[in-house]
Amino acid sequence: MLVALFIWYIGVMLTEYTIVLAVIPTGQMLELDVDVLVVLKDRPDFLRGLYNLPGGKLEPNETPIQCAERELAEETGIKHIYYSEQMGKIVCSYGVIHCVKCEVGWEDIIAREGETEIASWIGWEKLANNSLLIPNLRVIVPMMLLGVKDFVVSDEGSFRGTDHTFAVTMKR
């Protein structure tokens, strides 16, 4: 079974997006030694050349979970999703990102025709310290894998260089 973690972007002008993180668990409930589905971004410019999560724009009348599942299917070909759950959110100057966790079945990565970003599975142990990974994912991915719920990540700054800062708040 695969576990997909979805993160949904809501932009400043209420434009809504999703980004998707899928992982292949090793069978242990609290295992972090997993493969993670990432995308080497070619757009927008501020993400170009960085590892992020697949994603796209929310369609009218879609929920965050519906959008996450649709985006996962469109960008990776993964369509068998068994369970979805909203886990937390990220708050930043350009919007709110809702984080959704999904369990999915094993499927090969098959991007839709015309897709220009490259999705691939990378082991979390290698990816966690990769300089091309967006910094906030080093905290968000493990929290979601470990089942942490109702977290809020306050995130500001550049994804490049040393001025990226964020803080995590959790409910009791």
C-alpha cells in the first residue's frame, strides 16, 4: 500500500491549488524509511529546479481532498486511493496550504500528455537532506507520516538561500 500526502495551496486571491506527496511505506506504522513521490519543478519561477510535490489548480466546487486525488491522477497516473484525511495546514504570506494524507495502491508513474515536470520516487533518507528539497517539507512530511494532526506551519521567506524561516504550532 502507498500512502499519499497531499498539500493544498490557497492563493492570496483565493485561487486554490494542490500539491501532492505520495510515499511507499515499509509496513511499519511509524516508519520514516520510505520512498517519496516528488516533482522536479519547472514552474513557477520561484520553484524552478527544486523538489516539491505534484499539484495544480482547484476546480470549481471541488473539495481539497477531491482536488488532491485528481491532481495525483493527472500528474502521476495514480488513481486507486483508498483513504484520505486532512492533517494540518501551512500559513504564509501568499495563502493557506491544507495538508491531506491519502492511502493509495501501487501504480506506475504515468504523467498525462503534455506534462513538463518530472515525477519520481526518491528514498526519504536521501531526500530529507537534499538541498533541492523545499525546506518546509523536511518538517511537514515526517509530521504527516507519523500521523500528527491539526498542525499549523507558519512559513515565510525564500525557498533558496538561508532566509527561509518557519514555525510549527500544534493543538493539545
